[in-house]
Amino acid sequence: MVRDVLIGIDGGTGSIRVGLYDLNGHPLGFASTDYETKHLHTGWAEQTPEDWWNALKTSMRKALVETGISKERILGISTATTSCSVVLCMSDGAPVRDCLIWMDVRASQEVADIERLTGSKLSAEWMPGKLLWLKRHERENYDKADIFCEYQDWLTYRLTGLWSININNSCNWGYNGREGGFARTLYEKLGMEEAIAKFPSERVFKVGDAIGTIAREAADELGLGYHTLIAQGGIDSSIGVLGMGVYEPGRIALITGSSNLAMALTKDLMFDEGGINSGPDNLIEGYYTAYRGQVSSGSILTWFKREFCKDLEQSGVSVFEALNMEAEGLPIGSEGLVVLDYWQGNRHPYLDSGVRGMFYGLSLHHTRAHMYRALMEGIAYGTENLLAQFRENGFEVGEINIAGGTTNSDLYLQIHADVSNVVVNVPSEPQAPCLGAAICVATAAGVYLDLSDAVQSMVRFDKVIKPIPENHAAYKRIFGQYRKLYPELKDWMRETTGLYLNGQGA
């Protein structure tokens, strides 16, 4: 039988998604299964790794059954996952504790100490700060674990039985292949040189490399053939860049989901927070991947839906569709509301995990619809704050390719176009990380010459959203006010957040 089906897996914040594609990138089937995130204290976020695997089994079998595609037709699979989602486990893959997922920012004190000791200004999301927190607060777990790895590496182990790392997500741990590996000096200054020995770095793969064939036990659990190729994927946002049609410098990829990331390929290093995550070649060889990110975007809208729209959920209507209809009739600026999108702190441009979200301008006139539109606008201001950093570094931002949850709302797309004064291109396949992972399989299997060739052959576009000049003029004034808020309020916000860190209360 001809092996002509590619499977792309997207292990996201709230679910694991499985997409089936033909060799030209046309979607054949899709399934998604949710899993739980536990927020034990403010700023904490944990998941159980076995939940990922169980969800993958459910999604995989559902996709195969619903499409009627036999396992013999599957050429290979690849994965895109959240990062930095830190797993401590034994050599057999058994977790020592739940995973500290990417949005966990409990390590705010640790990254402050890292900056003081090394001069490197890191995000509390990244691996070094989280490991330092674990060493300080859970020394028994830290010492017991044989392996320190990511969601991606743990899933690769379950699929292949081999421990490895990949250049893509290990750049957030300080890996730079051109300079011989990990930033050993950094870990030594932090008294964590033993951590490097626990990274599964004997095998290092690039995005689109062929790792091997699936382990027999994994194949049986997932309902796949023993011949199935496992190709190296990477961070969901990075692999989503491929699925959005960006394969060379010149265009921003904006991947939207629980968080937003604006990413671009550059010949030279653009952003460098102390060298920890600036490694070259981490997506396409020969390029740096410049990125700026928001911690919270779609997760804020999900929170709003969960906490304030129970009546809509019970009515049986599409909650977001109803909210969009109400918000569409409101004027730009939501009649005086400005939202700070810092629900889990700020990643860029401030790298500040000690601040939190805020509404300004609430009055007795405002409705739920005003608040919903203000949230969309606030998230768009946060995205524009990312794009401003690209512009400040000489990158002309005229067009963006966008994928993820934002593409489900024409209103939301228009708000982004108007706030940032950019043309927004929407790929035909909304599941960009799944398609990007399928592109990795096609490359590893030799269907295409390289990742760039595969992207050009497998990605198509659905629609184009153009900015409305008068809308941009209005948003530009409000964005100016948004941008003033952080320097004016950051000290107060940190002090207030500090009263409640670790669940202690005031």
C-alpha cells in the first residue's frame, strides 16, 4: 500500500491536536482532546505528562477512525509542543512530579537572582529559572530525577524509546550548536552545573530530521504501523511558523493561541536576553529565529468565557460568536476601556513576571460586550508592543501571516490589522502547528528537498485583511496610552502582586 499520509501533532496548552494531511498539505482529518492545567497558586501552572499521552491516544484513534485511513498509509508523524514546559523524570520516562508548563512563572525571584549573578535577564518561563526554583524548593525531586527535559523530549521518548534533545526548544535552556552546546558558564555561576548532565543531549536533532521509526509499544497504543517514521518537530510556535508559510526573512508570523508569538527569520541576531535563547539554526539552518511573545492572549478570552459567560454556555449558542456579534457594534476603544494583557505577567518587551492584568476606565455604563471587545483590543495592543520591537530593530513590518484561534473571528483579525496598520494574511489551514509538523515529516521522509521547499509546496492562503486608515488613527492614540501604563504602574503592580505570591495573601 502507498504510504501517502502525514500526521502532525500539536501538544498545546489546553489540548493535544492531531492533523492528517496528504503529501501536498491538504487536510484529511483532525481530532482534539483536552487535558487539565492545575493552577495551585497565582502564577503557577502544572500538567500531568501521562495526561498528554492519554489525550494523544484518544485523538489519534479518533482521527484514524473518522477518516477511515488505515495505519498502513501513514508515512510518519512529528510533534509540536509547548516550551518551556519542564519535566523531571526517571530514565524510564516516569515523571518525578507534574510538569511546570511554559506559563508557570513562580520562578520570578530566581530569574531576578540570575540577573544579579550573571547579568542575563531571563523570563521566569524559561528552563534555568524553573530548575533553580526546583532545586531551592523541591530539592528531593530535583536530586531524584535522572532526566531534565521538555514536553517535546518526553513525548519523543514515549514515541521512540530514545532520549534526545532538539536544537529548537533547547535554545531556551542556553543551547547553541555553533558554540559547542550549552551555556555551561551560566549554569556554573548558578551552582547548577549538574543540570547539564541531566539534559538528554547525547542525541541532538534539528527540525525536520528523521529520528527513527516508532517504538512497537507506542505503535500498538496509538494504532499505528511499526514502519511509521518519527520526524523531529519542535516548539509549537516555531513549527507553526512553517505551517503559516514563513520560510525566509521578510514577513512576521503571528501564531495565536493561549499566548501570542510574533516570529521572524533573520540572517543576523536581533534579540539577545543575555545569550540564553539566541541560538542560531534552531528552525531553518542559516537563520536566527527572532521572536517576541505575550504570555496571555487567547487564555484571557477563555478565562472571560469561563467566568462571565455561563448563561451563554447554558443557552446552547456559540459563546464567542455571540460575544463577537455584540462587540462588533461597539465603537473603537470600547468607550473608554483600556486593558493590560498581563494575566500571567509580561514576557516581552519587559520580561516581568511580577505584574498582572488590569481593566482601566470601567463605569456603570459598560457591559459585558464592552469588556470583551476591550480584551481583544488589549491583546492587540500587546501584540503591537511586540511588533514595535521589530520595527525598532530595523525590521519593516508591513504584512503578517496569522494562525490560531484569532482567525475564527473576522472582528478580531480586523482589530489586529487596524491596531498595527498591517496586512493580515490568513492561511487556508488554521491548525498551523499540525501542518508545520506534517511539513517536518515530509522533509524527513525526503518528499521535499528541505523545509523551505516543503513550506512552499504545502501552504496556501485563504483571505487577506487590510487595515482601515481611520481606525488605525484612532487606535494609535489609545495604544500610546496603553504603552504609558507599564512604566507608570510597574512598581505598584509588583508590590501588590507580591502580597499574594505563593498563595499567602495580604
